[in-house]
Amino acid sequence: MNKRNRLTISIIAAIVLLACACPATGLPTLNGQPTPFTIDVPTTQADIPTQVSEVPTLPPLPPSNELFSDNFEAPSNEMETFSDESGSAETSGGVYVLRSTGDVWNWGRSESEFANVVIEADVTMTTGPANNNAGMGVICRMQTREDTSIDGYLLAISADGYYSIRSIAAGSMSPLVDWTFSDAINQGGGTNTIRATCNNNDLILEVNGQQVATASAVAGGSPTGSIAFAAVSFETAEPVAEMHFDNLVVSNP
């Protein structure tokens, strides 16, 4: 082979090598068309459907008629404390202790005053005459006059099984319902739940869940005032009576 032929072959080989070494500048084709391609994009938080949980709407709480209550586990902020020749009143041992040392009613009253009110409490006689002839109860619409006598209404029971509703004017009591016996009343040292309602002209006494007496307020009687616990011994030879009151609830009628 002459030099020309060798040179020609060398030139052709060099061209082939250059063609193989050059990078492709066009996209691959499929049937003469560019081959499409896709890029996978990661799913973001915004692309995930959000499920919203509905918060249930609770019905409104029914209105409470309660004005105040006291279980007497601590010194009462509402019921008075005192001690004098007529007796004493104080919060002690988880109850309100009312003690009468004479032959007249003694009471411990509230700071607040009410017109129409329902008073409910448990009461137990811990000291009294041997024949249980002692009274206990609640007073509503209690007002004090300038001479320190009181007006109001007393709704009461006795430890020997009687009940009464009485009006009070200038410290003098008049029976609206005189003392009447009832089997609903636990005698002696048994606990009784008293519920007294003073609502406009209506006076209602319930004992241990049973209505025992109703009466009407007197014309010109006290229209508003404090509530009070009351206690007395009707026996002059045994004048001491001690009553324990507990679980007081005062509410609107």
C-alpha cells in the first residue's frame, strides 16, 4: 500500500473516532418524535387533603335557682356567730350549732336579706328536755326593729313530732298553723330535713320530703329580710336545747 492510501485510511479512521467521541446534542427520538419525560415532584403537606373535625356544641347549662349554700365545713361567711345570756351560735365540727339556754326562741341569722326564698337544711337535736318538748326551725323575712324586737315568719317542728307556722310581729308570735302532730317528723335525736318556702303570699313547710303545712302571709307583714335558724326548749325545768344544722341551701322559689 502506498503512502496516499495509508493517509486516506488514516483520515477516515480519525473522522470515525471524532464522531464517536462527540456528545449527543439532540434528544432521543421515538418514531421521529422527541421522547417525552417527566420529573417526579415530592408530595408536599399542602397537597394532602385536610380532614376538619367538627367540635360538638354542648347544650347550655340550665339556670340555677341557688342563691347560696353552706355545709359548714369552714366558718360560715353568711350565718352569724355570737354568744350571750340567751345562748350561742357558731360553726363547729362541720355543722352550725345553735344553743338556746332560756324559755324563748333563740336564733342565728344571715347577713343577706331575701324577699321570696326557699330554705332547706338538715337539723338534729343533740341536747334537749327528756320529753323531747323542744322546737327547731327556720325564719324567713326577718327584720329587726329599733327596740331590737323582730318581725318575720317561723316555720318549725318539734322533737316530739309536731309542726307549726307562725307570724312574728315585734317579737310576739301568732300561730298561722298551730302545733299539729305528723308521722313525717323523726322524733328525739333523729335528723329531719326542713324545707321552708316563703314566696309572695305563700308559706309552705315540708319535712323529709313531705308537705305538712301551708299558710298565707299576714297583711302588713314583713316583706323581706334575713333568714335564720331557730331553737328553743319549751320546758322551763330543762331550758337548754342544742340543735345542729347542716347542708343549708338557699334558693329562689
